Amino acid sequence: MANEYYKEIFQTGEALINTIGGLTQIARMHSDNNPLLVDAANKLIGLMVQARQGEDGVTIVHSDGRYYFQGKRLHIRPESKRIFNRMLQYLEKRGIFSLRFDAGAGNIAGSEVITFARLMDEAEQHAAPPDWLKEQLEHNGIKWVDINGNAVAQSNEPATQADEAPDELELKRGQVRKQYSNVLGSLKEVSRKLSSNMNVGMRNSVRLVQKMVDIITEDESLFSILSTVRVYDDYTYVHSLNVAILSMCLGKQIGLDHSMLERLGLCGLFHDLGKVEVSRAILNKRDRLTDAEFAEIKTHPAHSVRLILKLRARRDRKAKLLMAPFEHHMGYNRAGYPQIWGNRPVSLFGRILAIADVYDAITSPRIYRAHTLSPDKALGYMLEQSGTSFDPILLKVFINMLGAYPVGTLLKLDTGEMGIVVGRSKGQDGARPIVQLLVAAADQKYKKGDLVDLSAQQPGGGTRKRNIVESMHPSDMGIQAAEFLMQG
């Protein structure tokens, strides 16, 4: 029921914004009695009545490039983004950050709606558009709409949790957790059947990755949080899924379209399939590998290609998934493995996988490592190899995407407190993030404390309330970051 409730809210909010945009465009071109304009005005009135749902009014807010309808963040479908971005620019040019329609919308005359549309369009030509528009609305007796010309302050909470009803957020968390679990199960099934020489298709994996792309295209924050999952026993599978997520998030940052993100996600999911052909004793060996053992490790990209070819799927689909898994250990300068003849540069997907693969690998606890690099230190380590192991431009985008202290980093503060990074503070570069404080509980466990913004200053300004003393990996304290970041 909750799912249907929010679906209806999102659909109504989307239709309302779309109709306002259409109304202003039609009003520019036609006279007041034009049937198209009259229909658009009546449609807006009908949507305002529908959107009320027993509330006193209907409110649309935009802040930081996001829309909020009735206090809930609107999740815009990919196919509607161009229209909504155009409407966003329209409102910003006029300094309008919120529109509130009065509850008595059903009694509004269509002629008043048309006047409102014309006034809103004309407002851009004046020095202070919001002030002028408010005066004109009052002068014309239009009392059923109220505008706000100041950016509506949103919560300092990160985008993963900002301005969403608790039940809505928990619903989304549940959907993402379920999706993560489903993809992980699908990958395990594919690997199990391949290692047993059984016939297996990739239709289920494709369908699940497509759903992941839909969510990531809309808002990657929750999947980014789940990519902090770090476990020993399921490392190979969890690592492959995390690489797929990180790769798709990076792909989104550089503007890849839906179909490209889907293909990139599948490449990430299957990039280490070949490890089923490598001895587990070698994969989990605590001591330094011998030359022969490392040589066996280096065969896994070629094995991944061979196993992808064995999957039951269209030949052209499989052909598009082969190159990146084969290349992901080559390195930007091709000094890695496999070594092949020629000077052809590593493909875009191969360079993306290389970054996501190494980042997840060195931030994951392994039985043969005494300590694991914290996310921020891992990025510093990778930055030292920019231009050699990693594409410098893609690595810069990746670092900017994650921030100075990526989500999931454990921080010690000068107050003696400890917390997990959950997001960036608005207007900050990530050096002073939003942190979920952890409070010691029974049995050497931790529970959630306050959510704090490390950019917050003491009363009167000047000094900060909290400063970072040290960054750590959560596993050093026996903490699984995702358990805190994904729970209510």
C-alpha cells in the first residue's frame, strides 16, 4: 500500500510540474480564448484538486537541482528529465524556489490561471522577479498561489536521506537492499553453474542490472552506500557487485546513457567470473604468492572472457561484454596483465573497471591483510598512480564523486567521538562531511548516535564544533558500515 501511495504522489507531482511548464509555453503563443490554453488551465486546476488529498494546499519546491512535492522528494523518470530541467531553469531565472497553491483550487476560474501564467512568464524581464510577481498577483486578486523567492533551506542531511518521509526512505532502502541481494544471488548462481559446467543464461542478471540502472540514474546514493558492504566469506561475489555499482556510478558522472550503464554494470558483475577457475587456496593464501601462483591469478581475465562466452545469451550481447573484463588489470599504461601485442589503448569500460576494481579491493578486509586502507587513504594511494595504472581524468571524476572522505569512512573526532561518514555537507568539498556518530553499546557493539555536520561552527562563528583527528577503516573496529547507513 505504501508503495502505491508514493507512486501516486510522484505521478501527480510530475504531472503538475509538467502541466505548469506546458501552460507557460502555450500562454506565450496563444490568446486567452485559445482552446489549447483553456484546456491547459483547466488541467492545472484539476491536478491541483487531485494533489490536495485532504491537505490545506499543494506545494512544489526546488532546491539544489531537486524537486520536492508535498514535502517529499520527487524521483523524476529518466525520460522526463529534459522537460523538468527546462522547468527548473525557467523557475531559477525568475528567482522562484517554491509555489504553493491554496486548497480552494476547485473554485478558481480558468482566466485567473492564464493570467498567473502570463505574469510568471513576464517576471523575468523585471529587476526583482519574485517581488514584482508577488505585487502583480496581489494587484490582480490572485490569492490562491503563493511564491517564495528565497531558496528554501533543505536539511543538511546528505542526499541519501534529505527531505524524505521516514517511511518513504525506509521503503526505498528496503527496495535497494532487496535489489542488492537479488543481484548477488544471481551472480552466485551463474558462477556455481559455470564452475559445474552447467548451462546457464544471463537473462535474470540483465533484468536485475537494468533495475539497478533505473535506480542509479535517478539517485545513486543508496546503492553507493551498499557498495560499502565488506565481508570475508563472500568476497569474490560482493566485490564483483560493488565494482558494478561503483562503475555505473562513475559512468553516470561522465554522462553515459541508460544502455551504456547497463552494459557497464554487466561488465563489472562478470569481470571476475574467471576466478572460479583459480584455486581457492591461492585466492585466500595468507602468505606472499609464489611466481607460479601469481601466474595462475593472472589467468583469470582470460577465463572471465571464456566463461562469458559460455553464457546462454545473444551473441552480440556477449560480444559487448568481453573487452572490459579482459582489460581490467592491464593498467592505463598497459604495464599490467594480460600482456598483448600492439599499442591499442585500453577501452573506456576497461579503464572504469580498473578504478572501481582496485578501490573496492584495497578497501575490503582480507584474511591475508593485517590492516585495510580507509576509503580516503585508498584514494590517496590511487592518486599516486594516476597516469600509470589509472586514467587521470576518470580517476579525478571518481575522487570528486566520492569526496575527500568517502561514504563509509570511519572518523575519530577531537571531541572523543567516533562516526561514519554518510555524505557531504552542502557547499563543502567533502573535507568536512556529514557523520553518523556511533555510541558504544553492550558486547563491544555500537548503536546510532546523532547525525552531525562537521562544517558546523561554534556559536558566534570562528572555530568548528568538531574536527577530524584520524580516519580509519570500519573493519578495524569490527564495524560493517552498511549496517548503520542502511538502517532506519
